[in-house]
Amino acid sequence: MKKNYTKQLVMLILTLSMSALSFAQIIADGTYKILNDVHSEVMSINTVAGDLIVGRAIMAVPNSTDDLQLWSFMHQGGDVYKIQNVGDGSTLGVKDGWCGQFGDVQVGFDASNPYVLIKVSAADAMDTYVFEIAFDASCNFGSTNDPIKCFDIDGGNSGAKIQTFDINTGNPNQQFKIVLPGSLSTDDLNFQSEINSHYHKSSRVFTLSANTNISISNIQIFDLNGRLINTDNVIDNNQANLDFKENANGLYFVKIDLNNNQQVVKRVLVY
């Protein structure tokens, strides 16, 4: 049965509209899930004592009822953020300000701690990002911390811990998608990864392309207030170029209907 995302989409838009939106930000302030496509898992935190430290960041199977898989992004200037876990209420950071390899990424930090500053940068794969450790002047993007370190899935394994390692923007274990919670459930994961997307700042065009085993049947665009602003989108050879030249800067939501009766929601920050 085809899913109806309209009500869910409006609720997501209302939530995000309460956040301060800076058009220079690579990610708009808001609450998201952090997805990695290697095993279609999202970032969560460990709550069970054992081999892993309680409170350590790990990858987990998506669970729509688990607030430990929700992360609130708070812009600090430039592309630097503080990231708070919704379920735990504490801030994500790196234990003891570790600037070398294999630093532990975990929650439990106070927001004023210097080791919770994280830089979000574009990775090589479309619609993915790397999380660089920022900290203060003693370990800041290539000074003491050279080469730069970033979040990395340990061994690329399912359910693995998150650690810091030398940055490689082409490494799938360091490439994360920042997705709206309502657009990501266990049933929808495969379809999220089937649609590639990329925003071209110079042309203000958002490109979409579907993998060969599915096709795009319809596209709708909504603004931050939930208004449907565009339904006249040409789909050519399973690709679409959405032109935002006539639209104001801001956050938009693109609802994509697929030929298998599934829907995918992508967000695009136009600036």
C-alpha cells in the first residue's frame, strides 16, 4: 500500500521551522538521524555494559521509536556544530580531546566542553558528509591535528563503534547522510539509498537520479511552511533537475514517488 507522507511531512516542517536557519550553513539547525549506507545503519549510543563503553557512539539498525538515534544539530559558526543526543540529552564529543587515531566518540559531555565542536564537511559521495573534530586551537583542523581526523566506523562492521581516524572523504566508512527522522524507517532504508541527490550552489539546481532497478514517477516540492510550491517537474531517463532560481533561499522538501508504490523525502537547502 502506498504510504501517505503528507501529514508526516507537515509535522517535520513545523518542527524544523522552529529552528534558526542560516543560509550559509551546510546543515540547517534541526533534529536528524545520521545514516551510513554501508550497512544501512544509523548512529546511536550504547546503553549496555560490556565490551563497549556505555554512552559510546555506535551504529545500529534504525528504530523509529528510539530517541537515542536522534541528533539535534546546533550551528556554532562556519560549518562547526554542537550535536546533542535527543534520548540522552547530552552532547556528542571525543573522549579526553583525543587528537590522534582511534579516539572514542561518545555522549555524556556538557555543551560547554571544548571537545564537542564538530565540523561538518561535504564528502565525495553525493549527499554525504564527514564529521571532523574541531576542538580548540591546540587541535584544530591541521594544526596539531595533522592529518585531520574525522568520525570513522570501526572496521566498517555492522553495529561497530565510532572512532576518529585520518580523514578520507572517499572512504564509505566516513561518509554519513543527515536525514529527516520521518523519511527513514526500516522499510524505507533501501529506497532512500536508491535516490541520489546533489545541490549545485552556482546554478541553484537540485539534481535527482534513481538507480536502475526503480524509476521516479512523480516529484513534488514543499516549502518550510508546508506549502506545495512546484509539481511541474520534468523527469527524463529517471533523472530530474529541479530549478530553484526563482525561489527564495531556505529549506525545501522534495517528495519523490517511485514506481514500486514507495515514497522518499529529500531535503534541500537553497542558498
